[in-house]
Amino acid sequence: MNRIIAIILFIFLSQQGISQGIKDSSIFIPMLSGSINFQKPGGDLADRFGNNMALAPAFRFKTKHNFFFDIEGQYMFSENVEQENIFSNFARTEGSVINMYGEYARIALLQRGLFIQGRIGKMLYSFGPNPNCGFYASAGAGLLQHKIRIDVDGNNVPQLIDDYKKGYDKLTNGLAISESIGYIFLHNRGTINFYIEFEFIQAWTESRRDFDFTLMQKDETKRKDFLYGIKLGWILPFYTKMPEKYYYY
């Protein structure tokens, strides 16, 4: 454990020492980042889910000409499921479900999803303590997937045991693109590094289940799913080399 702590401290102090040279130059910087996203659905997605949150780890590198290249994954979640009566083929008239013991079943419906994308971007206006900070725009493409997670307390509803849930979970995915604008800040000494970003996602999706029990047939709907989001992200930069500009005294 002590060795691991020592390695972490060595990396941190090394990065701080190198980062002191970024004040005067735009340099190549690989970065790891993690963000928390607040997202609002639109299009067909708004008929199924409400607002959600997402956690998004990413790997990014910035060139000395201030281009960005990203690989990012977003894990989406919420308790805001808007679609009603998905158990209409076996629920009671008022919508309640009875379990195998003749009692009212306690069922939680949750949103789960992911968005995996590659992105390219460019800093449009340098603003901050060094040329590596500023406002940028980016665009990406990838896969958007979402479904309704069904949690049955006690697992005591025969119609929702094991693989039967798949007939109700509305698993959906498809091609997606994104556009975003944001601001990135990299401190001269590496102590504070973050970004804030607005992102718009558009996806062309369809059901991936062979049979939908609610519809009693395969869902053939071609969907247009939208997400509007704000990201707040933390960055761990890895300064691989000093800039070419030096000062001698």
C-alpha cells in the first residue's frame, strides 16, 4: 500500500513540475477525464423517460494546434420512467400488479442507458492563464442505447422472472451523433483542471427485442431520440514534454 501511495505522489508531483511550463505555449497533452452530466430528453425519448444523469469517463488528447480527439462512454440512469402501462396485459384495471402470494407487488421502473462515442474538436478562442485554455466546439458519432430496468421486490411476479423481463424492458439502440460547445481550463501548475460543456445528442434507434409483450408483437418503430445535456468534468492531464520555448536568466 505504501508503495502505491508513493507512486501516486511521484506521478502527481512530476506532473506539477512539468506543468509549470505550459504558461507560454500550446502543447500536446493526453488527458483522462470524468464528468457528471445532467440531461433532458427530447423526441421519442421524452415519451419514455424524464430527466436523467450520466457519469462519463473519457480519454482525450489535445494537439499543440489545439485540436481535440476523444473517446468517451456515458452511463445514464434515473428513476424517471414516463411510459405507462407496460404491464397492461396482466395488470389489474387500475394498473396494479399482483404477485404469486396474492399481494400487491412492489415494482420499480428505472432508466438505464449508455452512449459510447468518438469525437473531434477544435479550440476556437483561447481564454485563460495559458494558451491551452479556451472555448471549443466538437462533434462525435457513436452508439446510444437505453432500456427500462425492472426491479421486482422479492422477485415474486411470475410474468417478470428471469428472461420474461426482456419482453417488457424496451431495449433500444442505434446510431447517434453529437455536437457540443464548451470551455476547458488547465491551471499553469496543474492544481485545477476542469471543463464545462453543453452537448446535444441525436440518435436513430429501434427496439432490439424479438417480441414486445406489451404490444404482443415485435416493435418495428423507427425512433428519433434526443438528449440535451450539461457536463461538469474533472481532468487529469499528462504532460509528456516541455514546450519548446525556454527563458534563460
